[in-house]
Amino acid sequence: MSKQRLLLAGGGHSHLFVLEALRLRAPEWRDRLEVTMVSRDLQTAYSGMLPGLVAGHYRHNEAHVNLAPLAEAAGVGLVQSSIVSLDPDGRLAVDAEGRQWPFDILSLDIGSTPPLSQVPGASEHALGVKPVDLFLQEWRAFQSRASELVRPVHIVVVGGGAGGVELALALAHRMAGRSERVGWSLVTRGKLLAGYPAAAGRRMARHLAKAGIALRSGADVARVEEGMLYFADGGSAAYDALLWATGAGAQGWVAQSGLACLDGFVHVDSHLRSVSHPHVFAAGDIATDPLQPRAKAGVYAVRQGPVLADNLLRTVAGEPLAPYVAQQGHLSLVSTGPRHALAAWRGLTWEGDWVWRWKDAIDRRFIQRFTV
């Protein structure tokens, strides 16, 4: 009997659990399945540690999971590339090099990108925080040039959610010794940390002020030109570097493939399976279940991982699938630049160095789990 072909597109958080399950449950699938992972990156950045990496609290390898040893231990072929088109009916994917990847079962865990295309000029003039490796490359290049700056520069971060706030504070902390050369602003369309308890927004506003980051809330960016932001209310702001950390957008080829999508994201059922193509699964940011609407956050990708892994193996075995039930709420741990963090849980907030140590322990435990 010929083996079925499982294609894992992307090396995101959920697929780490798939690699783990394939290693631990090898006898269940080894004789009936051939598995290949196609991932743009061979080292997966753990989103929870990105602010700490930018701030200088972690080295690169401490905040990334190396996919190669995980794949080798699981008996999975690993190819560095990106899937750029898909024919789900013909069960064929094509990568950035033009190589074709036929499959019987497909799992998508390709994350999301800041929706730069929604604001005229943003794609041309702003640096998105994803893909993470490209962002880190640009950030390191800027750091190396910082000592050569002949005049003060103004860096603007667009996005007042946890991701934007953490990024701005981490950048400012790392560059604190050059405060006379670099000025910072954070621009947000709504309130700071909207969706969090009001106290969390007030606390974080104080940390921004302490770090010398000017806050401009209620500022909807209407368009971007070189060196200048223009707001919907008619105002404007000059910048020298523009970083974009707003929301989540899907790669265009996903909706173009013919998969059922909602706002560009794969429409999945409670089993993380495409509602239009039952041989396609999706998890993490790229997946959307309208019956369980949740924010695009890494914590959900982590919780989906074991269910995705189990359902892929159940599919191979012809067994009924298990449901994924999204948690109603989750503990949020938001770093503030130095080794200090804020916690939010069910309307309550705390902060302190001890919260950062708590977050650090959780993050390191995640990395250690997937370190071979």
C-alpha cells in the first residue's frame, strides 16, 4: 500500500507540536505516511520572546526553535522555502522556487503579516514586524549605524496593541544610551492596549512616558509618504524610520487558492479543518473559526498545536476527529522594556520585576520543550 503524503506548510508554533507528536507516535504513522515540511525559516522565532530579544535580554538562539533537529528526530523532510500558491482540489502546492509539492493531506501554519496594504503608502515606506527575520535584520543594521548618526532621528511605531507597545519599549530600552540621537513615538488608532483592562492601559502609558516615548492615541493613519504620516483628522507627523505593528493580515495566495476564507484567513471548523476542503487543516494566525472568534495571538496557536497534531494522525488512521475548544480568556504578560512586565487576567492587573521573571520562566520552558 502506498503511503499518504502529508505536507506541513510553515514552521509556526502549532507545527512544533506536530513535529513532537510525529516523533513520539512514530509507530502509528511511519508505515503509512510520508511527511514533508516546507518552511520559510529554519529557525522559528518564539513570539513571546521577541521583545526580550530586541531589548537585549536574550541571544538569538535563546528565542528561536531550530527546526532541523526536530524534523530529523521526527523523520520529517525539511525544505527551506515558502509555499506561494495552492490548488486544493488538485492537491498541489507550489513554493517560491517553482517546485511542486503534491499532497494527500495539507496543514497550514504560516502565521500572518501586518496589513500594510490597507494604508496607502505603508507597504512602500514602513517596516513590518513580520517576517521576524527580516525585521531583526533591519533592526540590527540600524543599531550598527546608530553611532554614525549626525542628527537626532525620530522613529515611529504604529500599533497600540500589546505587540506594538512591547516593541516600542524594547527598542527604546535597547537604545537608551543613545537617547540624544533617537526620539520615539507610538501611534495608535484607538486606545492604548484596547481590549485589556483600563488599568493596564494607564500603567503602560506611564512606562511609555518614562521611556521617553511620545504617545499619540486616537490617531488613524490615512496614508504614508516618505518621511511623513498623514492622519484621518487632517494632522500629520514626520518620521525618519517607520515600524508597523498593527493587527494581522493574511498572505494573498491563501484566499486566491479557492479555500473557503474569511477576510483572507482559512475558514476552519472545530477540528481545525477547512470547511471547503476536508483534507486541508490550518492553525495559528492563518486559521479562523467564526464560532470561536479569538484574537490573532500566539497563545491560541500553542493551544491548537496538540489538537492539530492529534487530528492529522486521526485522519491518517481514519478515526473521528477531536474538537479544539478555545479558552475564553488567557493570562497576558506584557514586557515593558527592562526586565519588568505587566500581567492582566480577568480584569485584574499586576506589574513588577517578578512578573518578568514569571514570563521568562514560561517562555524558556516553551523553548526547552522543542530543543533537541
